[in-house]
Amino acid sequence: MKKFISWIQKYLVVASPVVLTMVVWSFFQSDSEIRAMNVPLITGLWEVMSWSLILWFACFVTFMVLLVFRKETQEATVKLIAGMKERDEREEVIMGLAARRSFVATTALTLFLLFASCLTLSVARLPDQTIDGKKSSLSIGFHFSGSDTGSHPSSDGKVTFEHHDLPISKTGILLMVLVWQLCSFRMSARKELREA
Amino acid sequence: MTRITANGNIENKIQEKRISRKLTQQDLADAIGVTRATVVALERGAYNPSLELAFRASRFFDVSIEDLFQFKPKHQKGLLK
């Protein structure tokens, strides 16, 4: 089992350039375009890279499952992320403190993103009618939806400013949270190690 | 300075004992199974060791834990005398 996991980890690292190359290549040429070229060398290379990608993806999913359930994999990954070997109890304490800070920082960011995604803000001019002599309206509210239907509450009148949902894609948000968490953990660990 | 797990209530004589035995920090670290950085933190009072490490250090110096570590609470509130 250990050898299998070790092989998965090595393959994930070693095959990464191939996967990246394939991603970049696919930006310029689609699968059908490459096959239509009918050049055996290029088609063969594409085929090999495709199988590498499938294998890499299978390894990636397996590794993610291991990361969730296997303690040894979690420990090894944490050490790699923090850049620390946990050589003694003091370094274990530092890792714990860094993990706690990272958890709080990530929770704060996630809460902010949740708040910003629910917030609806709208400033509108009311063309024909006035309310108590005022011609503009400001509405603030919360809009929570379990699924992305794309519909949002709208204001009456000519909207001059409107905010609803986050102006970032789902992938962007996930990437931001991931980078934030990794950076906050690594920086906290480094800071504690330097100062303690 | 951040003091991990240390609140200044515990003082120790590790540096004193180490110097009296003419040991380097690395020698002590190797002997009690920690890194040199941990020995530095212990001597500065920036880190309170676990009970196990405290026992290892006291056995190494051949003294009791109380001889090596002194509990000197700065805040008496909530402590039984």
C-alpha cells in the first residue's frame, strides 16, 4: 500500500509538466484539429499525453481521497506545505498554532465571501414618481439561493449602481480560498518558527 | 516575541546546567532528542517543554524536575497555595 501511494505521489509530480503542456496545447488546437492533421508523430504524441492526463487525473482523485481519510498522507502533506519537518515537539506545537491561525483566517475569508455573495445593493433613480420629495432609492438586502439560477431581485426605476453576487467565477473563488489558506498556513508557520 | 506555550510562569536552569557541564546546545539537543532551536527556546524561556521532555532533560542532568524547572507564577489569581 505504501509503495502504491508513493508511486501515486511521484507520478503526480513527474507527470505535471506533461499535463501542463497538454493544457497549453489544447488552448491552441482542439482534439479534432490535431487528429485532422494526420501526422502520425503528432497524433501519437497527443494520444500518449491524453492517456497520461487520464492516469494523472485518476491519481489526483485517489490522492485527494487519501488526503481526506489517511492520517499519514495528511501529515506528510502538511509538512510539505509548511516547509517544516516536525523534528520535535516544539515544531509540532508551531504547526498546530499555524493550523489554528490558518483555520481562523480562512473562516474569516469564507464568511466575507458568503456575506458579499448574499448582499444585494442597488441605487436607482425613480423617473416618474417621488417618495417624500426624493427621486432616488437605495436598497440593501440579502439574497440567498441554494443554486445558481442567475435571477436576482431588481429595483424599480433606472439603476445607477447595482451589486449582487461576487464578480469572481466559482473557479476563481475556489482558487482564492485555496491560495489564501495555503499562504496563511505557511506564513504563520514560518513566523512562529522565526520568533519562537 | 511570541512565546509558544510559555507564559513566563516557569523558569528553568537548563542553560546553567549545560554550561556547567561544558556542553554545546547541539550536544544537549542530541542528548534529549530535540533540535538546537528548541534548546535555544527553552533557555530563553520562550517554550515550556512537555512533561516527557522535562523528564528527559532532568534525567540527563541527573537532577529532579523541580531542580531544573521552577514554577514561579506571576499571577496568583486562581491558584491554590
